[in-house]
Amino acid sequence: MASAFFSLVARDDQQEIICTLKTCPIDASYYNYLPSRAANGVFDGLFALSLGLYISQAIISRSFIGFSIAMICGCILEVLGYVGRLMSNSNPFNENGFLMQIVCLTIAPAFLAAGIYLCLSRIVHIFGAENSRLKPRSYPRIFIPCDVISLVLQAIGGGTASSESHQHKSTKTGDHIMLAGLAFQVFTLALFIVLCTDFAIRTLGRMRRLGSAEALDPTHARLRGSWKFRGFLVALALSTLCIFIRSIYRVAELAEGWEGALIKNQNLFIGFEGAIISLAVLVLNVFHPGYCFSEGYAVKMGKKNRGQVVDESVTGSQAEFKA
């Protein structure tokens, strides 16, 4: 994929100007198809809506700030990526729109995954750290750096392939580094899912042995029983699965190459990139942790405290939950 991509980028300016929808066949473009204005417009609108909601929810809830920042960054990149695809609808031979979408849409899910990683430490704390193989704070400390490693590998691979292409050399080295970055992202998500599943199994097993009252911290009983919190758990699991499936698709796409069947199929891109990532962000708008953790977790004090929210359920870990 990357070798052919950077060969296209290296085309001279004269060919860039000559190639239009009227003068060149569509399979000579960067995409091998004309990006759909309708589909990309819908996705751009959905991500813009999600972005606005995450900003509003961060301001209103004033909690889970790390989660909100990660989701906002991811949505901004998604919006920019689909703006690039809309630009390419007018001219799929133009380099700017293509570069804009391929960079932004490749990187964006890593930020969304980071937001998910930050939530798990809170969930472990609510159900009981004794049921987890790792300490609550270990999850973001392990998985967020893994996200960074994945992004760095993809950036190095892209830069290497671009440099090699402009020097008319083979871009295999850059291609392989980029593929390694995406594959590492899939591995990280898979490990995260395994640990989440293990935590759920250990928690349920302990509940069966000891009963809910003994197995779980009674301080958070009301929160665990709320429909909002349970909806959040389902939404988080669905969002994680969506990002994982999308990442597998992109690895398969890159491994097959730019001339492969996957990269030339716009319907697959719409389904496994646009639709599935839209779902991933929107479900967490509906079940935003700043809203779903409120019931049984914090209470509003009287006028004396000017309506400040005081945490009654956590001792010594206020900062963790407010972050």
C-alpha cells in the first residue's frame, strides 16, 4: 500500500495538473475510485456532532478530563480526515486531500483507544482492585505508552517510505515499519480485551463464591446498580470492539498493498472505517462516563458549598476519578 501511495505522491507537478476526472481514468487516482460525497459528508457531520458533544460534556461534567481530551483529539482528526475525503470527491488526483485523510484517519483511533484505556482503571476501582491482575492505575500506564509506540512506528514508516520514494528507491523498509505500527496497535487492543475479560471472569467468580455483598466494595453498590453505569459498561465494550475490528481491517488492507482488493473497495472502507468508528464515538457520547458515574458516586451539597460536587464514595482517590 505505502509503496504505491508514495509513488503517487512523488508524481511531478505537470502530471498532477493534467490529471482530472475528464482527462484521466478514475483507477489512475490515489483511491482507484471516486470518494462518495454523501457517505463522507454524513461521517464528517457525525464526527463533528460527536466532537461538539464531547466538548460540552467535558465542560458540564468537569470530570474524566483525560478521557474527554483523548476523545476530542480523536474526533478532531476524524473530522479533518473526512474533510480531506470530501476534497478528493472534487479531484481524487489531488495530493492534499489524500494526504489529509490518510494521515488523520490512520492516527485518530489511537486517541480514541487512549480514552478507553483511561476508563478501565475507574471500573476496576468500582468493582474491586482485588479482582484484577493489575493495579487500577497500571492500565493507562501500560496501554497509553503502547499507543504512542504504535503512532511513532507508523510515523517513522511513513517518513522512511516517502524519503525512499522521492529518491526512487524501494519503499519496502518504510512499508514494513508502518505495518508493524498498525499490527502493534492490534496486539495492544487484543491484550487489553484479554485483561478486561479476565477481570470480568475473576469478578463474577468471586461473586459466586462469596456473594455480591462480600465480593464487591459496598461503597459503590448504588453506582453498580444504576442503569446508566451498566449502559456505560456495554458502550465501552462495544466501542473497544469497534476500534479493534477497524484496526484488523486496516492491517489487512496495508498487508495486501495498494493494488489489493481491500484498498480499492469503497464499501469496505465505509463499513469498517467510517461506520464502525462513528458508532464507537457516539455510544460513548450517549453513555459518557462523566454522566454515568454520577449516580451513587457524588452528591450535591447545600447552598453553603455553592453547589459543589463532593465525592462521598472514594477515600483518597478523588483526583483519579476527576481526571
